[in-house]
Amino acid sequence: MKKILIALAVALSLFAEAQNREFNPSQKLRYAEGIISNFYVEEIAEDSLVDEAIKAMLSTLDPHSQYSTPDETRELNQPLEGKFSGIGIMFNMVKDTVYVIQTTVGGPSEKAGLRPGDRIISANDTIIAGKGLKNSQVIKTLRGPKGSQVTLKVKRGGVAEPIDFVLRRDDIPIYSVDDVYMANDSIGYIRISRFAESTAEEVAKSIKKLRSKGMRHVILDLEDNGGGYLGAAVQLAAQFLPQGTPVVSTRGMRSEPMTFSVETGGGDSRSRVVVMVNQYSASASEILAGALQDNDRGLVVGRRTFGKGLVQRPFPFPDGSMIRLTTARYYTPAGRCIQKPYEKGKGEDYHLDMLNRYKSGELWSADSIHFDEKLKCTTLGAGRTVYGGGGIMPDVFVPVDTTFFTPYYRDLIAKGIVNTFIVDYVEKNRNGLLNKYPDEDKFFAAFSPGEELEKALIESADKEGLPYNDEQWQRSALMIRAMLKGLMARDLYENGSYVRATNPYNPVYIEALKLISDPVRYNKLLQGK
């Protein structure tokens, strides 16, 4: 009774205050929160109430302003900060079993003696094997504060009893560069998966490594790269542009306009550069592609990029939660707005854009893309025509290729059959394969999945309830063989490349390699001829 009277008194005081003076919207929100907290029919957590109110407010703005809880904030920041604390493994979840694929060099797992192919049964008192856990749940179990201890029970092939490993968690780097290799004697390939604190440094090291192998020109693969830190994109652009060259600018109603340029030194400005993009290349990827395109420094190949050109400024709260609020828009050096159109409060429609591109035929034909002539701009050097209004349109359009995609191919992947098959095969044949192919270059030069390996995969699929379909196998065979080779390379070698095997069947890569290998065509396109 006393509690009810107190709540009533609080509410009455709020109402009295509201009636006795004018109040602004922020005070109105405070009154509403007080009324709900004190009079709602059920018990309610005030923290949750406030969190949901913030999310609801942000949902009326743009598609990229967002609120994150303390846990969500930590997860969002980890890939961009370039490290986390854990045990240092790459793993595959196959049939409820965690298989170690790689150990991080110098990390706790490598130091303790874990090997690729080991299967983790439990971590401390938490059973992992056979529990149907999601990847995120396994990651949460294996990660922890730096210096904390974890005991793993591991099953190793050829060893009868499980082995116990005691590891002390440490900082584990998250790399931005996924794959680096020489496409031929003079052309290097670098795949960048995100833009984080260490991205520019990683790319610089990769370029140095490739130059030592004879690289004179480079393909930068930004396909499916969702972006990250603005600073990383600017620093990376500086490795290819002269000092003083503009990279990107920002403009907003309540923020000072800013232009980010190459500050000191400037990078290589002579080699040919081709950037691979697709419809999932976003944010910082678009900044880099737009900067190289607008400054006539490189050519962009692929499909129109995502169109994420809104600047989010973080506003952290004392409890670790955060609002990322859109405060400005990104503009390329030629003055193009990267952001695609949206309606406030209609985030669902915004996220259906990819479906609309599919329905309109844009992914198959450049003629399906129509630009507003009012948004026409010209590049800063050659005066080539480029358009704003959403994303970066490539200089050379490459349609999606689905010729190899069949239900049989889809099910081999979706049911985890290929992954399981390769994990088992490599575990049984690791020593023999490494003796025959001691490094990745030798493996890619000489290894080819033979008829025996393919037959074993088909038999494995049949046992898993996927009957063989000869017509569909023939359509998908080249890509299936490439997958087998790529997955094997990834499992056998430290930082082994998967896309090195699949790129020869990627139309965007094929076009990029043709273009960069043809200086006459490359220069004509760069000059707008």
C-alpha cells in the first residue's frame, strides 16, 4: 500500500509540474517514462524501457542511425579496433563439432600445441560438441578477458583419449587483408574484407611483399566489403595518390564541412590500379573506389556499390552503450553524394533495395540503371562523366553469373557437405599433402582435385541424403572443384587463400585481370575515350 501511495505521489507531482509550466519534448519523454514505470500493469525494467524508446526515436530518422547496448557496442567495435582477447583459432562448425582450421601465429592456441584438425569437445565446464551451438555461442565461450584461463578438452585424430590444454587468453589480431597473391608475373591481387585501424598498414606490407615478387600493377578486391573506419580508407587512398589530393568530404546541417586529403608524401602514382566492387561494397569501400575513380587514378570494375554514404558519429553513454547518429553525408572528390535515396522512418523499404535491383534487372544489365542528369559530375583530371545519387557506378560493368548455380551445388554448400568432406580429408592426409606441396604456391601450381576425390565427395553427399545429379554436376563442376581446392588450401596453410582457387571463375576478377593486363584499353578508359 505504501509503495502504491509513493508511486501515486510521484505521478501527481509530475502532472502538477506539467500543468504549472510549459515543458519541452525532452521533459515530455521524462514524464512518459515516469508514468509507465509507476503505473504499467506489469513489472517493467526501466533500462529496457529507455533502450526501446531510444531505438524507436532513431528509427524515425535514417536507416543507419542506431543504438547499441554495452554488449552490442563491444561486438561492433571489435572488428574495427583490429583485435580481441581470445585463444587464437579459426574454426569450422561441422555437424555440431568445432574443428580447428588454423591457429594464429604466436597466439595462445599455437603456443599450447593445438593443431588444425583438432576437435574441441569442451571449454572449462561448458560442453561444446554435440550441443547444436551457433558460431556466435562458441565464439562467446572461447573469448574472454586478456589473461584469463581456459581449459580445453580436445579430440585429436589418431589419439585414443581426449587431450587437455590449458590456455591463457591474449590479444588476438583481426586482419583486414584476407588474401594476397601474384595473379601473374607482374600483377598482384589484394583482397580487403574490412576497413579497420590496421588496414592501411596491412595493405602496405602486402604491397611490399608483392613488389618483392615482381608486382608492377595491383588489383584491389573490395567485393562484399561493408566498410569501417573512414581514416583507414583515407590512409589507404594515400598509398596511390599524390600529396594534397582530395579523398572525400563530409557535409551536414549541424556539422562543419570537412575535406580529407592526402596529407604527407603521397604514394605510388604510376602503377595501374583496378578496384573490384559489387552491390555489397559499402561505406569506406565506396570512399576508396570513388577517390581513385574521381582522381582518374584507377578504374573500377563490377557492379554498382551499395550506396552507404551517411556519416555516423558515436555518442557513448557511461554504461558502455552507444548511439551512432548520422551527422553528415559523404561526397567524393568530384562532388558526388555516395548515399542512395531513402525515406525517413522507412528502414524496411531501404533494406529491400537489393531485391529491387534484382527485380529491375540491374544485376544483369548496366542498361537497367538510369541516372538523373542533374546529378552528373566530371572527374578531376580527364573530365570523365560520373553520376551521384547512390553508390559508385563502375567504369566497366560486370553482370552476375549464375550459370554454375544448381540445386545440387546449393545443397552441397547449404548442408555443409563440402566443408565436412574437406575437413575429414585434410585431417587424414595432411602430412602427405604437405610433403608433396610444402607451400601454397606449389599447391596451386600442381594440385588438381582428381576423379577419385570427386567420386568420394559424391558418395559422401549421397550418404547425407543428397543424390547425385549428373546434369547439375556437369554445370557446377568447375566451381565445385575450385571450392575443393580453395578449402583445402585454407586448411593446409597459414593464411591459406580460398579465393585464389575460385577467382578464375569470378567474372569480376576475370574482367579486372583482362583490363589491368591491357595498358592500351586501360589508358583509353582512364582518359574517357
